[in-house]
Amino acid sequence: MGAEELVEVRLERVGSEATLPLRQRVLRPHQTVRDVVFPRDDEPDTAHVVAVLPDGAVVGTVTVLREESPWGAPGWRLRGMATDETMRGRGVGSRLLAAAIDHVRAQGGGLLWCNARLRAVPFYQRAGLTSRGEQWEEPHIGPHVVMWRVI
């Protein structure tokens, strides 16, 4: 399968526990699985979505939860956006991000924001997010910038 070929996955809404192994392996390999549990992971309006291959393997995950933006506006925070390295460039992340946006829209819309790794900025820009503020270095992870859009 070519790197640019779209892959067949199904999206499933799941509990936070299903997101943790991929979240840890892709985003924070220097931490344990328990360390990648987010505050508000288990709030009733938080959504966790995974991308699953036909064989049942989880190859992507995203979480969206209510959280005030860094500049104090009420909103929704996109967190734990992770795609297995072998599945990147095949539409998995775009489908997961669309599912997160759909969840925010279904909850009445509003501000969607995230702390984006610099290498992911073009991905988020394609979905209509804009950078805000200065970039910073997240220890053990790398350079980040806040991105946002209104849903």
C-alpha cells in the first residue's frame, strides 16, 4: 500500500481507556500509559474517537473536551490527536479531526483549540485552524503553537 493511498478504517466513539496505548506510544513515549490520562477525560460531554482497521487494530485517536482557551475564552480543546506512524498521510487523521469537529458542532459549536506540534501545523491549517501567539518548547516533546477555529 502506497504512503498516499487512503486506508479503510471505521471510526468508533469509545471510552478514554481505549485511546491510552496509542496516545502514549505516539505522543509521549517517555511517559507511562497512566501518565497520559487527561483531566476531563471522563466528563460526560468529552468525546473520544478511535480509527480501527478491519482487523481491530487502533491506528488513530482523538479526544475533544470542554476547556477554556489559553486566552480565557470558553471552548473545546482538541487533545491526544495521534495516528500510528505507518498510517500517516492516508486520511486517518483528517477523518478523526472531522469527527471531533462534528462533536463540537453537535454540542452547539464554539471555539475549538489545541496545542499543536509544529510539524502538525499544516495538517491543522488544512482543517481551518489558525496559529495564535508565540511557539514554545514542550519538554521531552518539542516545539508547539496554539491553534484555533470557531465551529
